[in-house]
Amino acid sequence: MQRHQPASIGHHRPSPALALLLTLLLLVGCGEEPAPIPPSLLAQIKERGSLIVATSNGPTTLYEGAQGQTGFEHDLVALFANRLGVQASFEISDGNGLMLELLRQGKADLAAGLTITPEREQWLRFGPSYQAIEQLLIYRNLPERPPPGSLRDLIGKRIAFAANSALEAHLQVLAKDHPGLTWSSDEQGDNDRLINRLEQGELDYIIIPSHHFALVRRYYPHLRVAMSLMQQRPLAWAFAQGADDSLLQEARAFFAEIGDNGRLAQLIERHYGHTEQLNSVDLMVFKRHYQERLPQFIGPIKYAAFASGFDWRLLAAMAYQESHWDPKAVSPTGVRGLMMLTQGTARDIGVTDRNDPQQSILGGARYLRQIRDKLPERIGEPDRTWLALAAYNVGFGHLQDARFLALLDKQNADKWAVVKEYLPRLTEKQWHSQTSYGYARGREPVHYVDNIRSYYDLMLRFTDP
């Protein structure tokens, strides 16, 4: 019988998996335990109790508002941190370059509000996109300087943009195709600084993101858009390439959730929904009246604000929308005074002379407070104030009708971003026939509130608390 000889062990090496298993068994046999697996990034964040976010200081990201820190990115991050059960901690950087450096060094868990570019995708991971922006060429509208018709008209002009922006690689391509076209980058990376330099005549053109210009254009009535220099690019949160993906996966789930439940749309409306209301003529008239008319009414407005609990600048914005700060203003329907009170409303709130500025302002503030207090306590700010302003204009009953229509559609009737979509339906019979108070000119309160929000933003910029 032929015998089979056992194979020589020396001729065959164990597989890598078997070798690893043998090593672990030897370690255990020697009384040594394997090194513990480090906790995930998400677990570390929950353990420390804070989400560290790199961002910049500006109108689209984070700034100090009338009631503390705010800004689109601030509010978005705060919502995410709340989902994680931790506090949001912000590392404020001057420009995108320092933001990215914080992320690279592991000193931030994510960077908020960055444009996705092929260059950045080589060493960063991005979460879902929540906005898309363009890079706009902005100029000052002067009689002696017509708008450029093409890129050739920019040759020899002083043009600047923020350093470390997503625009740099694209501009290098444009410069190759248009010899003589030059640009300079502002190392401070501050779009507001660029705007001021343009206003002061130091530059001929600047290039800034479209969402930034949308928020600040109402402060600069002479600025115009010449052209878009880059197609829309998505904005997203950035995550370091080397870290595990536990936080990134949580961010993806978060954006899916707020996209489905409407919270993202509400945030966008809150910060950008009123930016297109005022044109350059509106702004110039406002600035003239701000200088010539408002000073004589600041005392009564501040007194009314103290008595009612509102920010005096909100009441001033409201009075401007109502009467352009003209105490003798009278509408075709008979409402009159700085706050344009009806005779019935004036009687109910104790105003005996609607043309008296102090009575009108105090009465209007008192009436707005009454409306605000009638709204359900669960409605938070700023939605509570925007809804109260809409009711001041169209009537509390019509506001409730619009909220009722929103509820019929299973929408959140406590959010102004939702209710403003239903108020215009009160003009259509198929909708107002289902309500208690019937027809209303529902587009007017939407326009009314958006204008006040724009004037209020101007007041916040021009004045101290």
C-alpha cells in the first residue's frame, strides 16, 4: 500500500488571518490583552459634550444679533448639536484658509459653509449639499462707469476676491483664456472688507458669493451685479479625510431628516426669505428718512418698546412700513398716524388721538403685544413676532384661517415660513370658502412682514440696542 507522507510544515506559511489569530492566542496566553479599540469620533463628541465647528464671522455664517449669536450656519449647526445631545462650540476663523487648517489639525470636528470643489474633495469629505451659490462680479453703479459687457472689458481693472475661496482655480483658467486679465486676492478673506473697498473707490470690481451679496445688498443701494463668473456650486459641511465616518454618517441622517420635515426650508426662509424685498430706490428713501425723520420719534419709540417688551428698532421698522415715519399719514381706508391705527383699534387700546406720535406708537406696540400674547405659547421666536405682525396687518382671524389651511395640509402652522405660503390662498374661493373669516388680501401681510424684516435688519445695522 502506498503511504502518503505528511507535507512539510516548512514549505507552507500560515495565511495572514491565521497568523493574526495565533498571535492573539499567544498574547492572551501570556496574560496580555489586545489594545482597546479607540471610540468613534461621534462617541468622543458625545463624551466631551460639545461639537466643535470651524466657521467664519459674517452674515451668512455666524454673527451677533439683537438676541445673541445667530446666522444661517450657526442655527443649522445648533440644530445638529441638539440632535446629538451636545452643545455647539464655534471656532471663529478669518477666512476659509484658517477654517481648513483647524480641520486639518484636528482642532474642529467639521467646518461649516464651504463650497464643494474638485480640489477640496481630494483631501476633504463633504456632507450633503443644502444650498447652491454663484460667484458674482459686483461693481458700483456710477454714470461714468457702464457695466462690463464681457470679460474683455475687465482687462486693466482693479479686481479682488477673498483669498482661499473656491474661486481661485477657476480664475486661473479664465486668466489663461483672456491675456491681460488680472486679479488680486484679499488675504484677510473678508467679503465685507471687499465691499467697503469697492464703496471707497479702491477697487473697480469685486467677486463675492451670491448668498453673501443677497444679505448685504440692501445696505449698499449703488452696488450692482455685472455677471456671474462661475456656475452654481453646492455648499456643504466639510469633514477631515482621516477621521472615521461616524460623524459624517450622522450628518447625512440629519440633513435627510430636516429636508423631509421642512426644517431646512424654514431656516433658509428665516435668513434669506426677505432679502429681495427692497430695491435701490427703497433703500435711498429709507436712508434719507432715517436721517431726517426718525430722530424726533426715537424717544417715544423707545418708551413704547420698554412698555411692550419689543426691540425699539423693530417698532421703528414697523412704523416706517406703516407711515414712513410721517405722523400725519392717512390711508385711503381711513387708518392714520405713525402706526396707521383704525378708529376701532385706537378706541379699544385707549388711543384718543391717532395723529399724536406718542399715542400712536404706544398704541401700536400695545396692540402688537396683545396679538402676540394670543398666539399659542409653544410658538417660539422669531416666528411668534412674524406671525403677530401678519395679524396686525390682515387681522388675527385671517391669520388663524391661514394656519388652519396649513394644518389641513399637515404642515407646521407655528412656522412663519409655512404660514406665509398659505396666506395668499385666502384670495381664492376654493380655499377661503373653507375658513371662518373668508376672503382676505393674503398677499399683503406677506409683503408687509418681509418689508419690516428688511427695515429691521437695516435698523440693526445702523443703530445700537
